[in-house]
Amino acid sequence: QVQLVESGGGLVQAGGSLRLSCAASGNTFGINVMGWYRQAPGKQRELVATISREGTTNYTDSVKGRFTISRVNAENTVYLQMNSLKPEDTAVYYCNAKEYFTHYTYWGQGTQVTVSS
């Protein structure tokens, strides 16, 4: 079992920055890819960014150049630095982690990010 706990969400004005953290605990040795997803009210949950244990990153087009995902493997922690935030970034942001053995995916409880105009 793996537990993911997000933190760092909040209310910011457009153009501002926010840094999200996700701490993984439990049986984490099998985790390869970790990432961030987001879901706005009435919309489908969408990929934001992913990062492998080796550091390979992937971003959705709408956040490229503004968001940076990073990882500290020794601490089982993944971060999402969000700059130049826009109102359309408003959503609940969820951390996830995938096991490379079983492909089982774990999810955090979510942290609210609200960007005002």
C-alpha cells in the first residue's frame, strides 16, 4: 500500500506562483512514474505532468513553459512548481503514482488550487 498526501494548494492571483508537494509513504519501492492531474468542476480529470524515477518528464501542452515537475527520490516526494498561473488552471490537483510491476495507480486526496482574475 502507498499513501500520497498533497499540500501547497491555495488561492493566488493570475500571474502568481504556487508550489505543490506530494509525499509518498508506505511500500514505495515499486513506484516508477509519478505525476500530477487536475480536475475542474464539471470537467474530466486531465494529465498535467509526469516524471519517472530517472527524471524523464512529460507535460500537457497548456502548462508547458509555466509548470515544472521535479522529484526527490530519497524523500519519496514530487513537486509541481506553477508559475504564471491563469484562471483556467483552477482545479483540484491530484498526485498519482504508478507501480511498474503491476501498473497499479495510487491517488492522493487532492489539493485545491484557485486562481483569481
